[in-house]
Amino acid sequence: MSGGADGGRDPGLQPERTRLAWRRTTLSGTVAAVLAVKTVLHGGPSPAGLVAGALCCALWLAFLYLAHLRIHTLTASDTPTALPPRHATAAVLCTVAMAACGAALVF
């Protein structure tokens, strides 16, 4: 079945759902960064803990910036462009590195 009257793709509510997913993911990252800082400060901060906590916060800010760019792209037009591979790679690297920092703080 074709999309709209012009035969193009009708995205429907997909851009809005994707925008909301990016917002939920940034909220999850915010919670993870706050918990990382709480873990660092619990029981007295150590130098390694401070570095891991600061890195977690920096990665969160980088992910927040990437998410903001994507959310802006999704709301800017009716037919948003695809996520550039460079941004997708950066978002994945931020997420994986933040998880690694969190694991380092726990162990």
C-alpha cells in the first residue's frame, strides 16, 4: 500500500514516537548520571571514583547534545532526514561508555 496521495511515504506518527523515545532515553541517561554521582560521593570520593563520575557526566552531556540534535531534526519538518551514521555511532559509543563507567563505579 502506498503512502500519501503523491505516492510518497507517509510517516504518520513515527517521527513523534521516535522523538518521544529519544526523550525517554535522555531521561534514563540523566538518572544513570545522577546515580553515578551519588555513588561517587557515597562514603567519601576517591580519585578514581571522581574521574569515573566526571566521565559519566561528560558522556551524558554528549548524549544529551546528540539527542537534542535528533529531536530538533524530527520536529523541524514533516519528513525528517535519516539519522546520520556518525551521530548514531556517537550515541552508541556514549551509551556503552557510560555503562562501562557505571560498572566501574559499582565494582
